[in-house]
Amino acid sequence: MGTPLNSRVFVSAAFLALVGCSGARPSGTASARPAVKVPANGWSEEKQARHALDRLGYGPRPGESGDVARLGVGAWIRGQMDPPRTEDAALEAKLRSLPSLAMTVSELFREFPRPQDVARANGIEKDGPEAREKLKGLLPAGRRPAVIAQQLAAAKLVRAVESRHQLQEVLVDFWFNHFNVAADKGQDRWMVGAYERDAIRPFVFGRFHDLLLATASHPAMLFYLDNWTSSWNGAERGAAGIRRRGGINENYARELLELHTLGVDGGYSQDDVREVARCFTGWSIVPPRGAMAAANKSKKAGAQPDPEPGTFVFRPRAHDPGEKRVLGVVIPAGGGRRDAELVLDLLARHPATARFVAAKLCRRFVADDPPPALVARAAGVFTRTDGDLRAVYAEIFSSAEFWSDAAFHAKTKTPLELAASSIRALGGRIDPARAAPLVRQVALMGQPLYECQPPTGWGDTAESWVGAGTLMNRLTFGAALAGGRFPGVAGDSARIAPDARDPVPVAALYLDEPDFQKK
């Protein structure tokens, strides 16, 4: 840390941690740059800037509120909604120190192989001290699969703290959470980074339909919700000629309807779940491990190998060829892969999807209990623009509800938001190679990055993050940050409150504050 912290500054860092109130496009993009107008609300320009930086980013850096106020809050938001296709050079250079971020799934499997595969390839069949020592020599620490998750989490924190495109980073986190995939489920460890990079990040300012299709067809989602094994006749010949018994799997179909599009009250039935599952039979992946061996074998025989390991593949023999009926709409027989694409078209344009997505966005950016009138207006924009997400954002960010006193400091920060905003408040930077202690602390506060196991994703209301244990962990984080105990974080702690009073009475003042108690 740039400046050692004494007890006076500690209380301000701890309070910051304790309160925790927040605040590359695809080729077929939606509207270019919709207008965002800040309504008159009696706030100073500085307060408006602070609210925008808190809610649409990961909090202000020192002096940034004044900079945004001078530029004009509306102009800043418009710029954030139309970011360049590339990051700034300094951040790009920093992220290049995390090479796994740019690798394909098959490259990750080659560079960070499973220990059991290395053991098998080298004739290590029995466990024991001698075998483990031999394996360590064959698989050094820098090539173990855990490195993938470490670099991915470090990159997320670095981007949140240092990216100039703050709204983009907030939206990547929002949509990843909406279409959640857990890295700690089997082979998803090797696929989640590519999922965020290729299926989420390019589409956050585009159309909802494109985002929905990208996530539905990505191997990480197909593996996470088991659709890759879904087969109408109970068996499918996969890579290397291996037969696997399956049957129709409804996991993805159910979450697609309940969590990704219509919502739990969206008007679908169990029959619809079953019919959607039938439409998605045959949507599968080239298994990353087995396919590599099959590809090598095919090359030796001069045959055509399977597609790139760890990629989407449609397997016609696994697909149910019959007629289906989803939400009263007939999907004709014989459509093959197109059956599922028709379902995605139907769901992306359904009125219940417009309401569900609008409500989640309003909950994230305005209040835990989103104003019904604003949800209705945002849903109307969603429907009129065919799911143009940038237009929906503009409607919310221009609304009187977003700029109301009721919305100011009305959201409780997630651990990720808390860590990033605290470091930004210090003018801090993160060394990706030394970010592991910070990543662990975010996990201790309740949010292990990329490891939310339920498909629901992390909670988006205060009750998910506020409790006796979680508040204590937030205080611990504040103390550690204030005490310079994160070696990978550089910043000036004295920026928080160089003239703070004695810690005990200041803490008591904050704890007795009624507005604080509500949070």
C-alpha cells in the first residue's frame, strides 16, 4: 500500500467496507447510442456524478466525481454505453500477464491438463508419496488446472478496479450472473473463461436474442446444465466411438424458461419444459478430453477429425425429429438444429421475458423492490425495440426513479463490488500475479468468483449479503485493506479520511445512524 494506515484512517476504511452501498460488440449490434437525459431532481452535479459512478460502475476513483460532473453526467453515461472495441493499452498489457484468458478450451486442456490424465499418460497408476512427487515433477504448479480459475478471478478484479469502461464491466458481471455457469463443475473449469469472453462480453450492448443464443450454444452452459448428454433415443455415439446412455435431460430447458427468459411466473407448464427439452436434444459439445485423443487417432489414420475439442456440435442422431409444441406454438417435425433456434426466437420475443428481464435490470440498478411503473416502461422498450438492451438501459438510466432520493445509496454491494470500490476509492491498482489473497477475501465475504453453484446466480438484494457473519467479514476486509495486508494492491489509504476522528466514537456514530441500520 502506498501509505501505512493508522487507527484514524482504519475506521473510515472499515466503515466503507461495512456499509457497502453502491451504488467489443458483436457485428449485429442494436441501436448505436441512445440518448440519456438526467432529469431535474435538485441534486448537485457532484451528487449526480457520484450516484452514476456508484451504480453504473464500481465506484469513483479520487477526483473522478468532479471530472464526471464537469464533463456532464449524461455525456459520461452515453460514453459508457458505447465503449471502444478494445480496452485501454495499460489494462490490455496487464491482462496479457494472464495468458489463460486468451486460450481456447482445447488449448487450456493441453496447457493445464488434469493430474489424473498426466499420471495415466506416464504410467503412474498407484497413489502414494512417491507417485505424488513424480507427478509434481511432471506437472509443475504453473501448469495445474487451478491456475485457470486463479487467473480468471484476478482478471475480474483487475477489470473492475482499473477499466475505464466501468458500465461494461458491471454489465458483464450482471449478465454472467443471469446466465450463471459454475467453474467448479467438472470440465467447466476449462470452459468458463471462454464462456464469459465469447458468449457474454461481446453481447452486453446488443440484442437480448443474440445473448440468449450465444449462451445456449456455448459448451460451458451445455455441460453445466447437462444438455450435452440429452438424447431422444437414450444413446449417442460420441467422440472416439464411445457410446453413452442418456435420454432426454430437462435441466437446461427448465432453467431456460424459469431463469433466463420467462421467469417462474411466466406462464409455462411442465409440458412446455419437456417440449423445449425435446427441441434441444442433439445440442452437444465435442468433449475436450476424449476428443483430443480421437483427433490424434484420426490424424494418424488420415481421417477427418471431429471439430475443435470443447466446441459446440449438433448431433443429428441424438435429436428428436418429431413435432413439438411450445407455449402453444407448433415446431414442425424434421427441423433438426433449427427446432431449438425457433424456441429461442419465441422466448426472446415473449412479453413475459420482457417483463422478467426489465425487472431484473431495474432491481440491479435502481432498488431491491423495483418500481412497477419503471419496470413496465423498460419492458415496453424491450418489446418495441426487439430486445435492444442498450435502449432498455437508456430508459432506466434516464428515469426519475433512477435519479430519485429513494434510489440514492439504496443498494447493498456484493463482495466483488465492495472490494473493487474500496480499492478504487484509494486510487488503487492490482497486481494480477499477487491477487490471490484478495480473491480469497472476496470468497470469505461470501462470493467465490465464478463458483456460484446454483443456476440462479448470486442474489441481487440486500438480504443475500447482510447478516452478522457477513458484516464481520466485511469489517475484516476493511481492516486488512487499511492495514496494507493485500500485497498485490497498491493505493493511498490516507485518501479515505486523513482527518478522521478517534475510531471508537466514529464507529459508534455510524452504527447508531438509522439509515445505516436499514442496510
